[in-house]
Amino acid sequence: MRIDIADARRAFCGLFAAALISGQALAQAPPAAPAIVPANVLLAEHSNWFTPAKIYDLRREHYPLASYPAGLNYEIYSAVGFDLANTILIKGPSRAPSGERELIVIDTLGNPEVSQRTIKAFRAQGLLPQCPDFSFGQPVPAACKLPLRAIIYTHNHIDHTFGVWGFLDLADRPPCPVADPKTPGADTVLDTAVENRDCVAVIGQSKINDGVGTTALVTGTIIDARSSYMYGNFIPRNHVNSGIGPQELGARTEVDGKQVLVNGSYRMPSRTFSNELKVLAAGVQMQLVYVPSETNDELAVFLPDRRNGTTPPSDNDWSGPGLLQSAEVIQGPSFPNLYSLRGTAYRDPANWFRSVDRLRQFNAWCMVPSHGPPLCEASNIQRLLKNFRDAIQFTHDQTIRWMNKGYTMNELAPLVESLYLEAGQHDYLMGQLDGVRPIKNQNVAANRCPDSPARVVPPHQAVPPAQDCVNPRDYLRPFYGSVVQAVREIYVGSVGWYEADPVALRPTPPKRMAEETLKLTCVPKPQGNGAMICGADAANIAAGDALAKARSLKQGGEEAESLAQFQRAAELATIVVRAYTQLLPSDAIAEVQALKTARALKAEAFLGLAEPQLNPNWRNFYITAAHELQDIPLPSDIKGGLVAPGVIGALPAAAWVNSLTLRLRAEVTAKNAVNQSFGFWFPAEGNQGFGAQGFLLHLRHGIAEFVQETAAGQPLPQRDVAAADFSVSMSKTALDALLLAEARGADEFRKAWDAAVQSGQITCLAGGNSCLEPFAKHFALYFDPKPTGLPPLADR
């Protein structure tokens, strides 16, 4: 059927009644203080899992397990609610010369200051020796040193690794030399009393350094910005929780009377493995197993009872029963975050539910996760594991099923969600979870929490039911992940972004498309008489009309229809905002007042969408994006986080040099047909144990090739590095200073460079000093400074 263009335009223009131009009034007002957005009552109650912060002593707290296993030679504690993740402390039977029991730590929290604060909580409860009080960053009194024998990272994420130096600084011995990250350790046995007698073993799966390096030097800058939105770091007045733990905030400490940010840090493992490692540390025998799930370097820890009693056997039987540390394979309590809104590499759900199946094979009497409280009693654990993995498999398999019928990404998301919610799977899983007995519900009659009213409440207001009760259904409620975001990721991870309609092969750029759409957008003038308003004003009127409908529907209790109208308002306003976006120069710029109106309308729509959300990540994104649109001040840049200097400096120097290829100013080097090389020589020093290392960056027009080996596969000799057009020798001290400075901008980087040159920490590799200024000049010309700014995420 042929459609007449004029008829189509008239039909489109007639869709909206011009009943509201409230956005213009909104836009006239100065930036307001952040609004207090009411919270979904179920989300508010979900804080009960982590509040107040608590250290679980499984000897005394193991509900619904009838009794703690007799004869175990270790003690285990889980600190929940002190940070986004937990830290788990194991006291072994072996004793240090001081007489204290030796320690193992699983996961180190996200910041060294937070780690040491948590250690103080252990001391306050008498679980670690008392010692003189001292502030973070001060010298550690000898009496405060701890007999730490091993640290185990479950995976690479910041909240599990970047607090490591908070523990290592308190250890009574140094960390063991790092293992070569290019060579995985053997899947054998690590006996720390034999191999690491005088140092702290740091243990991780062989892919962990790749995970840390990728976020620190490749994607971390944009992920830090998106994480700040997702975790609500800029909206403390509106914050409820982060779904799998309390709010994640940067730690601070006082220096010279001023509060300064404490950056995270990292220590590469001294021992890695690929699939399985048996570990003997502090007298405790543990089985570490590879369980790819939330990350590709995830590991779980199993402590068989038979190997951790008063007389451990000499055989090779590692079967249960025993205690299971489940890492983040079981995530939550929440529906698993199969895709993270902050941005992440593909998390294969099929790998994930098969890793849950691996956990099901362990006969665990208690499961200690890296998020949320422990879960005890074998049938209780098996019930949760089965239903958790079934939710993942349903989401994965039904996405693939309908994808193979030709459905595209955005068609699949509501389809699979509808199948999950309406075909009986959701009700079945929730009914199964009703039989799970959380450790916090020991004093709750029949393990049942009173039903919550279907309403929203202001955050921090007292919320029924009793604060002691946690709902086992939370293990599959969307408090962190959700079906719809997972479905889109499964589609892209399986077949990529292209949906097979050639219209998407070279689409009109977003700004141009928005401009062209506005030319077709018309609504009747409020005065009637058949006259029309077109362009940006028409889109804003339509957005305002949608907002009015959303409010009316909300007051009438029609939540789904109300959310649809809030979404429509946001989408219509976005057309105007996008038409103004100045990512690229354009002559077609609409009136400034129309942009202000659109931004105000879009912000109000986002606040309306935020209010009923169960998922705190969605809620936080909506609210922070609204603040961005309302010109409520946000930080101009993100300091620390995934790209903290202490993290990058803990990686091999090669990682930083290689990352420079991602900052090449191709518009300069390609246009000028640059064909030059930079050489970097790092003398053998420090405790990484790699010896002297050399690297080349060969610039050819629009690329920078990173070279670390000869054609024969051998490390570059010094003479090859010295033969570069510009080459320097740089000490580890100089590199650390440059990393610290580049996080503060180009001017600070140049100051640190000059200081290192003056102190002799950076020298010409070929001798003399004539190379230093040309190196610095061309380096600044060809490479971007480290990006530190907070880009617009919603105002575009």
C-alpha cells in the first residue's frame, strides 16, 4: 500500500493535543537542590540484608543448620555491609611466633582505608588482637601487625581487590614476589608453609591481571563515569542501597587537616592457576576451582571438613561435606547481573549457570558469598542454587530460541521478560524461593515476611515490616540485574549489533536524524483554528502532554501506563536535546529556549521513572541523569576508581606503554604521515622480579604499534630500544610519579616529567640529555593526555 507523505505528516501532527507547555516554565527556574525521590518499598526494605554492618561468626550464627560441625580446626567470619562486597577472614590452626593464629583473607574490599576500618571492627569484637589506635596512612604499630599468610582474590572487580594494601600494610611479612602474568601457574598444590614461608601469598585465577588491566587502561575511564551514575555516587540524599550491598563511596582520610580521597590499589598475584588449585595456608586446606560467571577469572573456595579436622588425612580425597565460599557466582541477593549498566565485556550466561552447577556438586553445609549474608544447611543451599541457575538458563535459552525465529534485540527484551513473568516461570521460582531460610530470619515466625504495601516511601523513613526480616524472594528480584538488560546483552554477545536490516548499515547520525525528525513534528496550536506548531516547540508540547498524562495515570494507580507516558515524554524531549548536541559542528541549531525546555522535561520524566524502580542501578541512573539535565553540579572529573594510579602502577610497565596506543592523535599523525618510534627502557628494580624491560611504540600514520619482543620472540634488548627516534630510560619511581600526575591533567604530567628529569630518574637511553626535550615535545604532540573528565551521558 502506498502512503502519501502529506497524509502521513498530517496524521503525525494530529497525534498530540497541545494541552501543556509546562516545560518552558520549568526551564525558567534556576537549578534546584536535588529532589528527594521516593523509593519503592521493596527496594527500601532490601537494605535489611546489609544494614547494620555485621561480622558473621559461623560458629555461633548458622541458622537453619542444626549444629555447627564438630572438630573443625579453623574459624571463619564474613564482614557484611562494610563495603559493596564482603571480606571473609579465616583463622587457621597454625600459629605465628607471637602465638596468634595465622590468617587467610578472601576478598579485600574496594579501598585500603575501608579495609583497615573493617579490620578495626574485627578488633572491636575481639576477633583480632587489640592494638594501639592509629589513623590510616600512619606508621603501623608493631602490636597491630597481623599474621597474614594468604590473600585470595575471587575475581578482578574493584570491590574485591583494590583494598588489598589495607591488609598487606598490616601484615607481619611482605607480600610474595608477583608471578609472571604471561604464564599461568600450574594446577597443582600450593603449600605456603613450604613455598612462601616468609611472605604473604596472593592468589588469583590466571586471567585476573588481564581483567584488572583492561578496566584500568582500556575501558576504565568511561566505566568509572558510568559507575558513578549506576551506584548513585552523586546522589547521596536520594540513595537507598546498591542492590548487592550498601552504597559504594570513595573513602577519604585526613592529611594536613584536609579530607583527601584515598585511591584504591592492587597487588598482582604471586600464584595463579587455570582450573583448580589445592592450597595449604595457615594450616587450612582449601580447594580453589575456576567458575567463570560474572567475570572470566572467577574462583570459588571449598574447605572439606575431612581435611580440616584435628587430624587431616594423608589421602587425596577432597570430597564434602564442607564450607563453600561461592564468590560472586551467587550474586546478591538479587537476580544476577548478566549485563552491567556501567559497561562490561560479555558475561556468557551459559558459562554462568554451568558454574552454579559446579557449586551444586559440593556438599556444602554453609555457603559464604562475596555479597550478602551466609546461607547455611545443605538443602537450603541446594534449593537456592537450583533456582538461581534456572533463572539464568531460562533467560539465556529463551533469548536464543526467539532470536533464532528472527526477533531482534529490542523486540526480544519485552518478549522474554513477558514470558518470564507471565508463562509461570517467575511464579514457580518465587514459590521455590519461599522455602529458602535466610540466616537473618532465625527469629521470624515460619520464615515469612509480612507482605509489603504496593507503594513507595521516602528513603530513610521507617519501612514496614520489621527490620529483622529479609525476604528470600529477593534472591531473584531485580535488585542488581534484570531480565531485559540481560536479553539485550545475550543478543549482542551471540550475533553482534547488526539486526540484519540494511537500514542500520550506515544510519543517519543521531544529531542529524533528530534535526530531520523535528522538521516533521507538528501539533495543533493551543488556540485551535487549525494552525500548527512545528519543530522543537511541537516536540516539547508533546513531551509535556505525555508528562501530564503520566501524572494523572500515576494518581489513578495505573503504574504501567504511567511509566509508558514518562518514557514517551523522555523520548520526545530527547529528540530536541539531541538536535542541539554539539558533538559535531552543525548549522541547524534550534532555539536555545527550546533546548532548556526539553532538558527540563526530560529530567522530570526521568524522576518519574526513578520512583517505582526495584532496580537501584536503574533508579540511580535516572536520578543522576536528571541532575545532569537540571544543571545540578556534578564532579568535573572522576578521580581514582578503576583507573587509580596505584592500580596501574601495580601492573607491568608494559601495560601502561601499550595503553598509549589508545590515546594516539590519529588526526595529527595520519595527516602528517608520521613514521617515528618511541623507546621506553625500565631498569631492573622493585619487587616485581621481571628484570630490565624495554618496549617500543612505532607510529605509522594513524596507528601506534606496541612492540615488546624481537622477531625471534625474545625480550627487546636495550640496543633495539635505544635505536628508536626518541628513547628514554625511566625508573619505577619516575613511572609512579607520572601515573599519579597524569590523573591530574597534562600540566601536572609535564611537571612530574621535568622533576624526574632533574632528579635523574628519566635519562636518555643513548646517553646525554639532548633527547629529553624532543621526547617530551613529540609525546605531547602525538598522544592525548589521560582522559579524566566526566562526559555528558544523558544531556546529548
